Amino acid sequence: MDIKQIAALDEQVYFHTFGARQNVAFASGSGCTLTDTEGKQYTDFFAGIAVNSLGYCYPAFQAAMHAQLDRILHTSSVFYIENQTLLAQQLVENSFADRVFFASTGAEANEGAVKLVRKFFYARQENRYEVITLNNSFHGRTLAMVAATGQEKYQKPYHPLPEGFVNVTPGDLSALEAAIGEHTAAVLLEVLQGEGGVVPFSKAYIQGVEALCRKHGILFMVDEVQTGIGRTGKLFAYEHYGVTPDVVTLAKALGNGIPISAILAREPFASAFTPGDHGTTFGGNPFSCAAGLAVMDALLNDGILSGVAAKSDYLRGGLEDLARKHPVVKQVRGLGLLLGMELDTVPVAQIVAALQKKGFVVGSAARNTLRFAPPLIISSAEMDALFAALDETLTEVSSHGSADL
Ligand SMILES: Cc1ncc(COP(=O)(O)O)c(C=O)c1O
């Protein structure tokens, strides 16, 4: 089908949750290059929302997937699964965690983490169940995670929301401490708010949150669904902050496109789940864990993780040069290869569309921020090409008030 046929059929048969989508359907990819159904090529600075860290058709990843496909895809966690055990070991050996549980999506991992903390206090016969989260956060689309997500636009149509979530002002330790009460069980936050506009927190704030959790005997939980598995230049973004979480959730990049998510926890919290407390059909199956193992191997043994810092400096440097040149750019911010460019007054969707026309896929976050989350294998030449296209687009916007679409 060509793009017109796909769009027309989609309009008829798919839920309208994504509205008028960007007018392109990708048919294949190689490295950081995507090819659409019409044969046009694009350089990818979006990675399917920070998922495809190895880009497309990374040879060792492809080989691992093909080999697993020809052996076995799914059994059930009723049985032992070698890949599941090995991936859990990899994550434990490379993090703060003592144990791991696999699920399929970010929201599901976060739900499981909230259940874990409730179960921990239930077993101790303490009536602590409330989880404090931050305004402008994003934790997923299930009902409980909508309640956790501190953004009215996601919550409004879905009342009554599940109880047990309190949203507080981000960056304000006094507000956080004021919200801690006799029923508080944990704080759950992103150290860098991705969907909220690529907004990183200061070290002082994140360390302050950890200190408050310790002071009040509640859990410190970090949602690394978007920031985890190398995206920020460390395997986990919490490592930039000199803190030790009790629970971390992962998804997105862990499978490089194969759905897999994880809850990582340290003891005694990890053992709060006892047989029958939690489960999932698909989570941690042989295929998704083979993907996770191939991702970890590439990150740790192919030099991909160690290369992120230099690529990040290059991307940030180029975006900051553009910010100095174009007054319409308010700020460049972020960590590693998750960078945002906040724009003043210009509709971000228009810039995204103009860049797409020039052969670049970029994302947006919040109302006014361009989001750059390329595969972690992006090259300097590909970044140079983006800088030139973005420079041209920002010039068009500044002179005509709109990008030349
Ligand atoms: C920080 C964070 N948490 C949770 C989620 C939800 O993940 P999923 O869409 O896989 O349920 C997202 C998705 O963007 C996210 O960025």
C-alpha cells in the first residue's frame, strides 16, 4: 500500500488515539537510516521514542533474534527460562539491584513496582500504600499510572482514578516533605522528565529526594523507562546523581524494539513478592530476553555505551551553536543522547514536519520542545547533516514566521 492508502484505511479502522499522525510509514531501516513506503530516506533522531538504541538491523542483534526465532519464542514463566535468568543476572551485576522481574511495557513495570511497595508494607502490617509522584511526570497509560502521571490532561477524562497517588510540584523538596504522611509508601520519579519536555533535575534535588525517603522510611523509586539502558550515557540515569534507588523500572531500549520491561529492586523490597503475588503471561519470555541479552552485549562489549558521552557532547554542542544563532531557541537541555531544544512561540509540530520533509525524523515533548533521541550509534556526519537542516528550518521560521513546508 502507498501512504495515502494506509492513512485512509487507518482513519477507518484504527482507534483515533493518535489523531492525524505524521504522514509517513516506514518500511525498513538500516543503521540510523529509515526508508518509507515511497522509497524516501530519513536519518533517525527519534529511535521510536528512545527505543531503537542499536538503530536498525544491527548485525549481532539480528543474528541473536534470528537464532532465537528458530529455537523457541515463548514457554511460560511456569517453567525456568535460561534467557530470563541470564538477563536478570546481567541487570543485577550492572546495577544496585538484587533481583529483577520482567514484564512487557513501561506502564506494566511501574504498576508492578507500585504493587511491590504496597505488598512490602502490607507484609509488615503497616498501612502505607500512597506513592508520591511529580507534576509534569509521565508514568504510562494504565489507570493507576494515569493517576501517578502528574498531568491533568491525561487524568481528566478518567475519573474516578485509583487511590493512593499524590502529585507534587517538581524541584521543591519542601512540597515533597509536606506531602509525606502516615500512609506514604514511596516516591516515584524520573530523574529526567522525558515526555514532560526533556527536563533534568539538579543533583541537589534528586539527592534531597533520596535523603527524604531515608528520613521517613519510605522507598525511593526511579522510573527509567525512557532514560535507562544507556540512553543518558550511563546504563541507568540515576548513576549521574550519586544516589542508590530501592526500585527502578525499565522498558523501551531494553529490547531495541522487542517489547520487554523490567522491575529492578534491592532487598528486602525485592522479596516482598511471594509466590502468586504477581505475574504476567509474556513477561520475560525466551524471545524478549534474547533481545535484552543482545542489547546488553552490544552496549557493554561493542563500545556503544562508552561512546555515548562523546556523541552527546557533539549533539549538544551543535544544538547550542544553533541556540546562540537563533533567538527563537530558548534552551538546550538533557542528558546523554536525550536532548531537548525548547523553542519560544514557534509551533514545534511545524519544525518536526519541516525536518521530516528534509529527511530527518525528530520528536517533540511537552508543548514547545524538540526532542532528540537518536540511536546510540549515530555518527558525527549524520549529526552535522541535522544541524544544517535545523539551521535552515530555524532561519525560515525566523524570517517568515513559519517553516517553509
Ligand atoms: C518515563 C516513562 N515511564 C513510563 C512510560 C510508559 O511506557 P509504555 O508506553 O511502554 O507503557 C513512558 C513512555 O513514554 C515513559 O517515558
